[in-house]
Amino acid sequence: YKTNNNRTLARILNILFAQINTLDLQEKKFILYGYGNLGRIIHTLYPENVLCIIDKNYEELNKNYGSNQFYSNTILNTKNQEYILVTILGREDEIKEIISTYIMDQSKILTFVL
């Protein structure tokens, strides 16, 4: 049982990292949308490329990390020309709909397909 779970996880991680490479994140500056597990991994891998982080718990995150890099999605009013990387898995369509009220260029919204 455990071996099957490990193989499944390894396959998912391989797909995820292949997509990260395909998105060419090292060459982009982007806003991170969501700071769950995947958001933290991306932030760790590309700290210099992350312009800011949007998360529903932004106030708590700013307090916990002693920073001002976490925002609500209303920050998109002023940063509507940037790439946005959605790291919330399973709710991409819902998040894209929210983002599209601020961003007209849908090609700027980056997501993962697992």
C-alpha cells in the first residue's frame, strides 16, 4: 500500500515539476495566488521572481511572517499587467473567474494541470 502511494506521489511531483519548467518561471516576474503547500514550494524555488502573494489569509500571514508581501486579491487593481500563478489546485476555474475581473489578458493567468 505504501509503495503505491509513494509511486503515485512521485508521478504527480514529476508532472508538477515538468509543468513548472514548461511555465519558464525563472524568466518571469509573477504574483503568486495562494500560499498553501504548492505556493510555499514555488516561493521557495523562485523567491526573486515572486512580486507579491495573494492569499485569503493575508493579514494573518503578514503577521506570522513579519512582512508586507501578502495581499488580498484587490491588489490586482494596481498590478493588472503582471503574470499571476494560481497555486490553488482544484479551484482553478473559480480563481480564474475572480482574477478575470481585474485582468483582461487571460494569457497572464498561469495554472497547473495535474
